[in-house]
Amino acid sequence: MNKKKLLEMKAKREDARLKAMAILNKAENEDRYLSEDEQKEIDTLETEIRNWDGSITRAEKMLAAEPEDRGADMAEVKPVPSVDQEKRFATFGEQLLAAYRAAAPGGKVDERLTTRAASGLNESTPSDGGFLVQQDFVSELLKRTYETGILASKVKKIPISTNANGLKINAIDEESRANGSRWGGVQTYWEGEADELTGSKPKFRQLELNLKKLTGLCYATDELLQDAAALESVIRQAFTEEFGFKIDDAIVSGSGEGEPLGILNSGAIVTVAKERDQTAVITVENLIKMWNRLWSRSRANAVWYINQELEPYLYTLTIGDKPVYVPAGGLSEKPYGTLFGRPVVPLEQCNAAGELGDIILADVGQYLLVDKGGVKAASSIHVRFLYDENVFRFIYRVDGKPIWNRPLTPYKGSASVSPFVTLARRNTTA
């Protein structure tokens, strides 16, 4: 592995990203929704980008582990910096310090803060409320944000045009799979020879997402501001951890007003009632009925997300004399960590034990998230002046909602199903 190969991989990743953006921009300029073929192409490009991200990360680790002195080989692959590269910050910490100095009384604005971003976003000035974070730093920040988020890393994610504030796409409007209404109303028939063919057409609904503003504040002491490396480490961790947490929280219980629409507040959720006269926090019957209401195509991808308080109750569940969640060897053995073969994952954002949303069986691949891909940073010395602290503000624009707008009645049977299932509130005080 050498730097030339690494640069080639980064170039191919960028090419895939630009192709995806071109498709989105074309649809926007023509004031129309994405076609089915365009959506498929976007999905393919997203997969390609993720694969390149993984390859690039591995390559960077390999290069970092190689000896510093590699002689002529290093000289051969060393890229010649372009004018734009020469104007870029070497580290995220360096840019943060530049933003800090620009916000100080009489401070000079580093010309690199006003350089047009690689993403195509317009120049930003202090009067606009901050500076755009350099694009290569943005990519790393958002990558870590979504790696930190348990749910955010699994949802379907689409970047949108830098000139757009939202996304409108067509989605199949399907409520029932009874005869004549599958896949939004597309119908097929067994036809006899010379029989007249019967036509049909799908019914679409509009899925609309409008970007919401996620804002984060991080305080930094004057001492910390003297060390660019330490500043970058602290801010990078604070940004990724908190933004990842808030996005996960919105995916679970967001209101849809000023934030993404969460699973629990969407029309797509199926809520399983508690058992008659149930006083236990959770029962085997609860789990069986939740599994039964999960859309069959989601069974291979769904995960049980639970509040950690619920774990002790799972350990005590049995079918006959067989434990449901604990191996036959008892607590000395590792828990299975699965129910019906699907992982059980503790999630802070799930509600307290016994409350609605303390356990959620969900295929979050059926949740759509869109973002603009850019992050804006600003600095102020006034907010925490008395505490001798500077404040950095970060703004990230994102929105999301379930792709489904309601549960689905199956072809045969009356119990509706969904990729999102939860358990109703139980009386835990009796």
C-alpha cells in the first residue's frame, strides 16, 4: 500500500459521491421526485461509498504503521499540492483556533475560513453566524457521529443537494395486501387464451423530509485553547458523541416538529397490548406476540432494543423449565443475547421498564434519514466570559422519518404487521 493508491481510492469515493449528488440535483432542477431507477442507483452508490470508506480507513491505518523513511518510493507518490490544498487547514484543531481568533475583538479572519468549501457550499462569513467546517473534517466528523449512534449507523441515509432544504420522493401507498391491493394496487391475473387483459397501476404517496437544525455547544477554557491537538480531541469526541446520541433519540421518540419523526410517534408503529390482568413487567407472551406482529421481511434484520432496566426481567423468563434468555449453564455462562435469533441491544433512548417504548422490535433499515452533509462552526467569547471560557457552536442539518406511514394488513389474516413493534405500557405497581 502506498499513498498513490490511497489517493486513487479517495478519488473513486468522491466520484461516487458526485454521481449521487448529480442524480439528486437533476431531480430537484426538474422539480420532480426521484424515479425508481434513480433511487436504486442512489442505493448502489451509497453502498459503494461505504465500501470505499472502509477501504480508505484500513489503508490509512496500514500507512500509519509503516516506517517513516521509505526513500524514493515516498517521493514518487507524494502529491503536488494544488492552490486549494495549500489554503486548507492541516488539522481540525487548527481550524477551530482560527475560528476562535476570528471571533475575538479585533481578531483577523484567516483567509482559509472564507475559502469555498469542496462540497460546493457558498462562502461563509462571520456575519452569517459562523464558518463552514472544512469538508474533509466534516466527512470524518459525520462518519464518527454515525458510528457512535447505535441506530443512526443502521438507518437508510440519503445526502441531498447543497442548494436544497429537503427531499420529496414517491413512496408506495400500501395499507393492505388483500387481493387487488398489493404493492399500492398493482394487480396480476392468471389469464386464459384470448382473455381480455385487466390493467392496474400503483398508488403513490409523497414522502417529504425538511431539514431540521441540530445545534451543539461546547465550552473550552483558555488553557485548552492554547493546545490545538487537545482542543481537536475534546471537540471531536464531544461533537460525535452528543450528535450521535441526539440523532438516535430522535429516531426513537422524535416529535417530527423541529426534529425528525421518531418510530414511537409515527403512524407505522404496531403497539402490542399487555396480557389480561398482567402485573409482571414483561412476559413470554408479550415477546411472542411482538414477534408475530413484525413484518416477515424484516425478521432477518430486526433488533430488540431495550432499556437496560428490562434485562433482569428477561433473565427470569421461562417456557416450562427452560430459560428464555439465560443458557442452561446459568448465570455463569454468557447470555444468549438474542430472542427469536435476533440480537437484544440495550439502548439509553428506550423508555423506563414498564413504560411504552421500553422494548422495541425494529428494522431500522426501514427508516429514512437525509442530511445536507455540511457542518457550520462558530465561536464566541461572550457567552461564558465570566468563566474564562470560549464557546464553540456546531450546526448540522438533518431530518428523518419511517418509510412506512402505517401498518400493513397481510394477504391472509387480520392482524396488521410493521417493521416497528413495541409493547404497550404495563401496570408494574400491582
